[in-house]
Amino acid sequence: TPRGSSRHCSRAPNARALAGTPFLLAKCFLGEAHAHHVFPHEYFTVDMLFEREAAVERRVGLVVDMCEDAKTAGAAGTSAPAFSCDELSAWDCEYLHIPMADRESTADEGSRLNFESAPSAGELEAFTRRVTSFRIQRPRDTIVVIDETGYGRAAATVAAFLVTSARLSLQEALDRIGAARAPGIYRPEILAALRRQYAP
């Protein structure tokens, strides 16, 4: 069993596996080095989630990081790593970073705004390819998908996957996400982008 403190288990965040899927959505982990720099309710380590899942006999086998910049130590372009891949390796867990960039939009006054959106075709293809391959190798393991909050890029990508690969309607996908990680996807620009691409 990897090192870790069971005192963290009760403070694992609002994150449950999506019914009928291998996915669990969560905000980005923070390593032990961040413990004194954030409020206690914001502190969330790899061990906190992995211990909680192990307690109910679920094993996390893959973490997919959808943040624009990789959040792990040693990843290219990371200036302030949130957590280390070593923390995942201790749990026999793989890591994948799929950089999902902010999209640009024009505000009413003509200025350009960056915002999170639905995944591009390339981003969704990379996610689908890796998830499909992983599920063949480790079909019983949970896949944790993270971004800064767990409600943005990660949730939008899982929703798109459920529509294109699991053949759910967009509303069914959104309902499952909301049930697992309340209140679900709430940003209007993300919902609008998903509906443009995946609602009939």
C-alpha cells in the first residue's frame, strides 16, 4: 500500500464515479508541498482520493489531465507542479496529459475573451484512443479525469465521449455528470458548445 494518511479520506472532494462508466471527475490534485498555501477545504492530494477509492475496493488505474498546462512535476512546460507522477506511480496508476486550450470568443464590446469549451475533434480523438486502449488492458480500473475544478474541460470531454462512444444523448451524459459531481457542468459557454456539437 502506498504511503498516505487515512485522516485525509473524509476530506476527499465532491467526486463519485459516473454510473455505468469507468470515469470519475475531480479537481487537480495538490501535493504535500502545497499544504500550507491553500485553505484546508481546498487541499486535495492523490492519496486522499486513492485511499477513499481503495476503501470501497475500487482501483484507479489512469489519471487524465485535461488542463492546458500539465500539472505534474517533470512534465514539459510545467513551472509550478501541483503534484508528482511519483505519487501516482506509488498507486500503480498511469498518467496522461491532453492539453486542452481555452477557446477565444468576442465579447459584445468587441474584446477577445478566453473561455473553456467543448473538446476539439483532435482532443476528443486523443482521449478516446487512450481510454479505449486502457480499458482493454485494465477493464476494471477507474479513470480519473481532472482539470482545475473538475467541472470544466474534464467534464466536457467526458460528456463528449459518452455521446460519441457510449451512444448516450447529451442530456443523459450531462445528467450522469451532475449526479456524480454536483452541480455538474454549469458554465453556459461550455453547455452551449456541447449543445452545438452534440445535441440533435
